Amino acid sequence: MQWWNDFVAWLLSDAARPWLFTAAVLFASVVAAGLLSAWIARRAVRGLVRQRDRELRNAAVAALIDAATEASVWNSLTPQEQVLSDRAVGQADIQVRLLPIRGADVAADWASHQLHELKRASATFGYQLDPAVVEFRERLLEWQRHPSRTRRDFRNDLERWRAQRNDPAQAVIAEQDSWVAEQHHERYVPSPLIDQPIAPAAYDDAADADTGPAPLASTASEASVEESDARR
């Protein structure tokens, strides 16, 4: 117990004050360095996360814009190319919906509706799709820069389209789309009359037809020989 009394007496003495001040400065320095390191590491991690989210968003938006370009000429694509394009659009739609951005699902719904409209309009002859593709691109780029502000515009468009869905003319448009898709599919279906092999009987008949006149020629030659002998 004597050593504890001596230690307390030393702490309260004037000789211990410089040591106590140095220890307090060192402790405060270590705590401040730790807090500063944690703050810097947190900012760096946040920067990496934001950069990764920005790259994912750029990739998804670029895929949707490329899909809009293909949708503008949808009626001229083969069924195999249409399947590949739909798969790319599906992957881009999932990427947009999984983005950690508020209202990403609204942007994905808006892009899906616009792509469907571009596909339907591609079957209309004389329809200029370049302005529609440019508008689609600019709206998505604006959403990429300002997600919160553009989300309201997307939601208003979706509500307006949802109200127009009950229009009786939409049923006629859906039937027209089905007819166009069926005609496009039939255009790329191979005809059953193409590359049909010739029956073997045809070759036999052709061979018989070629060998038919031969006996007549031999009979004529024998008659000419007999006539020449008679003259002699």
C-alpha cells in the first residue's frame, strides 16, 4: 500500500506536471490521428462507391440508348437479332432497377414504355424515328445528372400513359402490333418448296426419255444398208 501512496504523492507533486502534460498531448495526438484516419478512409470508400455506382449507371444508360437505336429499326431486324436485343434490354433494365438511386424503378418503367413505342413505330412506313431516339437519349442523360428532378417528370409521363391505357383505341393498336409481329415472323420463315430434292423416279424417266430414240436410229441404218445391196 505504501507504493500507491508514493505514486499518488508523486502525481500531485510539481515534478510530475511536465510528464502529465506530455502524456496528455501524446494521447490527444493519437486520438486525433485515429479520427482523422477514419474520416479519410470513410471519404475514400464513399468516393469508390460513388464511382462504381456512376460506372454502373453509365453502363445501364448506354445499353438503353443502344437498345433505342435498335428499336428504331426493329422491323428490319431478323428474329435472332430481336432476341439478342431483348436480352440486352432486359439486362440493362435489371441494372437500372438495382442502382442505389431513389426512383430507379420509375426510370426503368419509363424507358421500357418508350422502347415499346419505338418498336411499334418502326413498323410505320415514313415515320421519322431520329427525333424520338434523340429525345430518349437526352431524357436518360438528364436523369443520370439529376435523378431527383427528372423522377417527377418520369412519374407524370407514366401516370398519363396509364390513363390513356383505358382508351378503346389501344385495343386496336395492340391487334395491329400483333399482326405486324406475325407478318415479320412469317417473312423470315423458310418456304417448304425451297431446297426440295428431286424424286429418283424423275431421273429414271429422264434416262428413259434420252434412250428412247436410239432403236429408231439403228433401224434406219439397217434399211439404208439393204437398199444399197438391192441396187447393186
